[in-house]
Amino acid sequence: MLKLVLIAALMAYFLSSFGFWMYLFTKKEIGTKIGFSFFGLGFLIQLIYIGIKDFQEKTFAVATQQELPFFLAFLIGVVYYGLSIKYKKKLKDFGSIFAPINVFLIAMTLPNVGEQAQVYKNFWFYAHVILSMVAYAFIIASTVVAVIYILTHRDLKRKKLDSFFVSKFSSSLALLEEVEYKSTVLAFITLSLALIASSIWSSVYLGKHWIWDPKQIALSLLWIFYGFLLHIRVIKHEKGIKAAYLTIAGGVFAFIVYWFVKHPVY
């Protein structure tokens, strides 16, 4: 029963993530409503899990090494609700980071199946690889569009009206900016899903809450950078040339992670 409650909490935060991501992508308030609703459901399920576990074991059961990530996710929920109450709607988009973090932490507490399945031949490993590649594809797309935007803006500023970029893209600067932003959002979403799949894979198939895998650490740092990039755009309304340069920096960071940081062999 407790395993089902654990999975229910994970799924609630997972759906909450999608709601907040929907808001980032579409700017429609329905996304935040879905995000807040499922975040609340996940928090409530966590509270139920803690209550059942403590009642069964007659102690503070989530203080064990195995359960600490779950308890940390619960406390993140407390902090997020506290900030939301104090600042109201000003922090609504921060759920797009807090919700996937909670999915990641709860995934760490899933039971280990150890030798019951092959490490590299399972759904979560395949999901991690595929989602990582999709994220890189969106990063490449946003970087290419950002470069075109910068070059077009530069030629317009210099009044080079006969340049290739001005003739092809000058009437579409707003569209380029929108494509760059939405590609960045999709890169962040797929990076989040890739890391979630990776955390479930390492917990279930390697029996470790966290593996100090250089690639996993680098992907986590890349995810943090893209979270920072999105919130700079959303909260500070950064756009135009500065945002494009940040997007290119993300592309360079992703290139380094992809080509120069390798997974160890398990």
C-alpha cells in the first residue's frame, strides 16, 4: 500500500510540473491552476504517507536514510506554499522548478529491484536517453535561432539593408524571438523529464539515491541554467539581444556537456 501512495505522490507532482510548464509555454492561467492543484494533491499525499508510516512504525519513520529525500520534498512543498502565500502570484512560475525537484526526490525513495532487470535494458534508461537527445535538439534549435536573431538585429542597426539576414528575417524578428523562447521552454521541459527518468533508473536499477555520475551532475547544472534562463525571461521580462546571448551561452554549455562529459560504465 505504501508503495502505491509513494507512486501517487510522484505522479501528482509530475502532473503539477506539466501544468506549470504549460503556463511557461502558453502564458495561460489554466496552467498555473493545474500546477497548483496537483502540487497541493502531491503535498497532501505526502502528508498521508508520513502519517501512515509513522503510525505503523510508532516513530518518525521518514528520518531514515532511505526516506530523507521524500521528507526533503515535503519540506520543499512547505517552503513553496509559504512563499506563495506571502508573495501570492508573483512566484507562480517557480512551481515549474519546485514540482520536478519533488518528482526527482520522491523517485529516489522508490524500491530497488536490483538484479531483477538488466541495468541498460529497461524503460527508464531508454526514456532518459531519448529525452536527453530531444532536449539537445531543442537547445540546438533555440541556439541557431538566437544566432540568426543577433545577426539580423546587428545588420538592421548598421543599416545593411542588402544583407542576407535583413532580407530574409528582418520582418520576422518577433517570430524569431518567440521560436527561441518556446524552444528554450521545451528544452527545459525535456531536460526535466530526462533527469526524472535518470533518477528513477538509478534508484530502481542501481539501488542508489544519487550516483555521482559526471554526466548526471553536468545535466543537472545544465537544467539549473535553463531554469535560471527561463525565470530571467519570465520574471524580469528579459528579451531581445541579452536573452539571445544567454540562449547561446546555454547552447555552448550543452555542447560541452554532450561532447566532453561522459557516463561511467556500471
